[in-house]
Amino acid sequence: MAKAKKVGQVKVTQIKSTNKSLANHKACVRGLGIRKMHQSRVVDATPENLGMINAAIHLLKVEEVK
């Protein structure tokens, strides 16, 4: 049986509009649970979430949660 890794968390805030962005970038922001400008979400730092953050990093502000 595999042990569960302790995963950190990051706070993600949308700082730029998704208007005129690629559909993939819009989907990544939406997949992180962000619907509006300046809305923040705390998400687990899993490889899947970090990949979505990296795809749309120019639209987001990312902070580590302690």
C-alpha cells in the first residue's frame, strides 16, 4: 500500500482578464475554480494543478500558503 504524500497548498488569484486569451488558458483558470477577476482560491499543489497554473501563469498571481 502506498503512503499518501503531504501536499502543500498555493493561493491563486486572477489578476488579468481571460478575454482574448486562448481557450486552453481560459479552461485552466476555470479548472482552478476561479470565475471572476481578483477572485482567489487555495488549491493543493498537485502536479495537475501546477500544470494548469503554469499554462496560464500570465493571468494569475500565485502565493504559497503556510
